[in-house]
Amino acid sequence: MRPPSDNRAVSSLFRVFGAGEPRVAGDVEERASRQGMHRHETAVFAVLFPLTIWVATSGPLAAMAGPFLGCLLAVPVTLLVMQLLPFILAVRSQPDQWRLWLTVCLLWAVMQCGAGGWAGMFAYFWIALAVLEIAADGVLFWRECMRWSGAPGIAWRVGLFVIPHGMVMVAAFKWGWPWFFAGGGLLAAMFCSWILSPYSQVLGPVIRSTDGERILITIDDGPDPHDTPLLLDLLDRHDTKAIFFMIGEKVLAHPDLAREVVRRGHEIGNHTLTHPQARFWCAGPSRTRREIEECQKIIRGVTGNAPRYFRAPVGHRNLFTHPVANELGLAVMSWNRRGFDAVEKDPGKVLSRILPDLAKGDIVLLHEATPIAVEVLNGVLDRIPHACGKAPAG
Ligand SMILES: [Zn+2]
């Protein structure tokens, strides 16, 4: 499942910085299968590339045939170059054509550096654009690295953690302790924001909304002998399917409930073996693997279905969540709507946080095993009758 996006860019530049950018990894291989281009890319292809070729050719032609005739002759020459060069170099795909023209314009720009007038202005424009393209390539490379699974993904993340901390230590040793506190504080703030935010895409791709037409209900922390049967009846009455993110130990304790959830057409997601909500964010690779892998085995053993989605306890992932989840074929799912129903006692307050502006594609986070679980689900389903559909295809 992909997050919603209208970004059809063929270049790294517009893929990363263009509007509609989904800001998740996996863009590189998707790019090849996409048709069309980003709307701003179309303008660059249709106007800026030809204009630059025209500026580049009109100078020498004007020197040979005079200013007016030179500028006029540069028009057919530009059209010919734009058609012939990709043909001669056998550059057919749109991403390759983008790279070809950017390279051509950059080479010309480097030669024009320091020149005045239009040519000089265009030269600086292309150099800036090339720098942005390289930065965008760096962002896409980072995202690809964040998709590595298993041991390579874990090793990469250990390096990611150790290398900047080592650099801070070296800086502190060389230039004094203020560097240690400034660098350490900056690193701590960065890593905390990546790990503790359920929405951060830096450590790996997280599904925060769907590209479906409906609203997706997700219910965490079950199964629960009191709540699960009531929630299932409620969902049936509203002809709605949900994803239940279940805790492995609870599935072992109530296997019939887990089977009943599947029998009624809902999906079960992996929510760790023991739900270590206070410690999961700082868990090492082996603890992370045990929590996710054991839960996966239990759910598959009890229901016959292996979960497709993983949700971290309270949304706190650690450095090793994504490599382990990727290895087990699990997509990490977060949410974009929640009412803090696990701690709030008033269902009205929970609903007032969830319901306003609820829109198609939203993923709603609810909990069971709370005193208000049934009231909250009832309130959500009452407001959006038949709006919730089956779990998205993986
Ligand atoms: Zn939970």
C-alpha cells in the first residue's frame, strides 16, 4: 500500500522537493513504472531546457550571421538539438532525458561562469538546480538505506548511531567540553524526534494514511475478553472491517478471540509480544527481534494468517524496528487520528479530538481493554456510517 501522492516526478529534484511528495522511501523503483511527469518538470522540459539551448546556440550563430539572423537561426537549431541528441545517445526514458539535459545545461553553465547578461544568469540557475538535484539524490539514497532489512539494516543503523557520537567525542577532545554538550544535545534531540514521533519517516517508511476512499479503523492492545466481543458486534452492525493490532501474550491467553476476529473478516496486526511501552524505544536488536518475531509466530500459529502490518507500542519505534519488520515482511503502520482513549476517561473528549475533519484515507487509532472502548468506537461509527472498509492491500 502506498500513501496518497500525486507526485509523478521523474527527477530526484521534484520527487523530493516537489509538491505532493509522499516523503516515504521506495520512490526510486516506483519511478520507472509511473507515467507522465511532475507539473513543474513539464515546464522545465518545455521551456527552460529549450530556452537554454537557444541561449547557448544563439551566441555563436549571432557572431556568424548577425544578431537578428543568429537569434532566428537558433530556433530551428534548438528544436533539432532537442530532437536529435536523445536519439543519437539512445536516451529514451524520461528520467534519463532529464539527466541528459541537466548535464548538458550544467556543462554549458560551467563554461559560462562569470559571464554577464542572460547567459550568466542562466548559468547560475542551472548550477543551483544541479546542486539541488544532488541533494535530492542524497535524500533518496538515505530513504533507500532506511529500507534495508535484517543484518545490513541493523549494521547501517548502528553506524548511524555510533559515527556521529564518535565525532562528537573527538570534537570534545579537540576543542573542549562545550562541543560535547552542544553536539550531544543536538544528537539527542534528533534521535528522540525520530524515535518517539509516530509520524517521523527518517528511520524508515511509516504508513500514516491510506490512498483508499474510506476511513480505516485500527484497534490496539487486544484481544480483551470483555471488549473484543462487544467491539466485533458493533463493527458487524455497521458493516465495517478494522485492523486489530494485537499483543502476542494476549493472543496466547485468548486464542479463540483472535480466531473470531479473523472469522468475522477483520485483519490482525502485530503489536509486539509483551507491549513494552516504556522500553521499546531503547530496545536493542535482539529484544526488538524477539518482540516482533514471537508475536508474528503466535498470531500466525493461532489464526493461520501472518500479519502484514506492525505497530510499535505507543508509536515509539527504535533504531532496529524497521530492519526487523522489513525482514519479516511487515509494513510499519502509524495513524493520523487519535483521541488519547488509552488515558482519557471521557469518551466525549476523545471523540472531539477524532471526529472533526475526519476524511477519507484517515487511519484512526483506538484502543480496547479501556473503560471507554465501546463508547468511543460507537461514537466513531455513528458519525461515519459505512465509511470504514476492509484493510488496505499490502
Ligand atoms: Zn498499544
